[in-house]
Amino acid sequence: MEFKPTVYPPSKILYLRAIKEKVPVFDGAFRISQDVKVSSGSEFWGSLGKDGKLFTITGKLEYQACDKTICYLPTSVPVKWELHVFPLDRTRAPVNIRHK
């Protein structure tokens, strides 16, 4: 699998008086995404077997939350996705719906 670059939403610049700095922030609900490309090689597809394979992608999200008066200590939370990859369906269409 190939992991593509992480995509973040546009940030806003917030001036933090306590540290006298401008910092980029994400406000409200937002989405962070990262595409994963599954190999197109025959070796990979041949390794899936009849029922496919379950792949687990793990990581952690590191962040620091702030409100109007305080920034909390940086923290992280574990994240996990399970991706079930099935082999390509190479069977022919049923006879009654095939093009003639």
C-alpha cells in the first residue's frame, strides 16, 4: 500500500496574546484525510486468496486544543482502520445479460 500526503482543511491564523505569536488553527468541525493506494501488481492480487485479506492501518493523531483563554497540553489519540481487500471478480457476466 502507498500512503498519499495528508490533506488538511484551510486554517485560520489566531494571535495568542500569552505567547505573542500568530498560529494556524482549525476551528469547528473539520476533516483531515489521507488516500491509500492499493497495489495494482499481480503479485499482490495473487496473494489475496479467494476470500481476500484484512489489512490493519494504525497510527496516532497528535493535536493541541485551545480555547479563547488557554491552550491545553499537546496530546495524541490512537487511530485504527481495518481494510478488507477482496480479489478482483474475474467471472463472466451471466449468459442472459451478456452482449451479443
